[in-house]
Amino acid sequence: MDEDAERERARRARAGKDREFLGELHRAPPMPFDALAEKVGQGAAAERSRGIGDRITQLVGQPREGERPRHVLRLEDEGAIVGYRAVVDARRLDLEQTGFVQVALRDLSPATLDAFAAAVRDLGQVEACHMIAGEFHYILRTRTTSVAGFRTLLTRHIATLPGVVRTAATLAMETVKGD
């Protein structure tokens, strides 16, 4: 086999492993690294004789002090890993109430969309904002300390955002799956 064909075979094998690894990361709920290693087949069940340090090293490579592993750097450079975040238990911040707000705008002009998007980004209690198809234009996921806090967020902040003409709100009673 010539050198170019060998490189292409190695690239495809690496791409398959990367896709599997990223898929597991994407689907996995927050969990300790050891549990994630188990999930992607690199943990104790796969190799009982190795310790956690060895399993992590095999999973992501051996970084130098203060550096990210080569595997992770490459995935960042390729744009497959676009960022990092800490998943915080919102209850530790007394943010007990999850709410959803559907928002209808007066129009979909670029000026209205841009003004709404810029304003919603400044609302710390809005965890996510998605443009949607249907009767409403956006759906927001919010976190507040209470139902009263949600009411204040809705009536004094969300309803007064640029372009908003109508809202519909739903409060979550229980989160079965989420981050």
C-alpha cells in the first residue's frame, strides 16, 4: 500500500473514533470522567488492569502540565469542539424554577430580530433562546428562584424586550432529562 493510501486509511479510522467519542460526549449527561471513560469503552470494564489515570490517558492522550491533550487540541482546531462549560446544579444557586416562554414579535425584519436577540442575550435568567417555526417566533428556557421570580422576569423583562407583542408561558413541574 502506498504512503498516501495508508495516511488516508489512518485519517478515516481516526475520524470514526472522533465521531464516536464526540457522539458519546454530546449524548452523555454530566458525569464524572471515569464514568464517561466507561461509557465510551475506555474504562475499567474494557481494561480492568489499568488505573483511572491510564484509562484517561488512553482516552484523550498524555498532555504536558497545563496543556490540553493533542487529541482535544486537534478536535478544537477542526471546530468539532467549539467550547467548554461548567454544568452547575441550579438548585445550589437557588434557581429552583424552570420556565419556558414563547415569544411572538411584531415583525421579522432584520432590525427587529437583531434588537430582540441582543436584548435577550443580556437577560441572565434566560438559559436558552431558539427561533422556532409556528405561531410564535422564539422559545426561551428560563431559570428563576420561584414562580414569583418567573412572573417578574416575564412581565418586567421578557414582555418588554424590543419587538415583543405576545408571550405564552409554561412552568416546568419536574425535569426528567436536561442539563
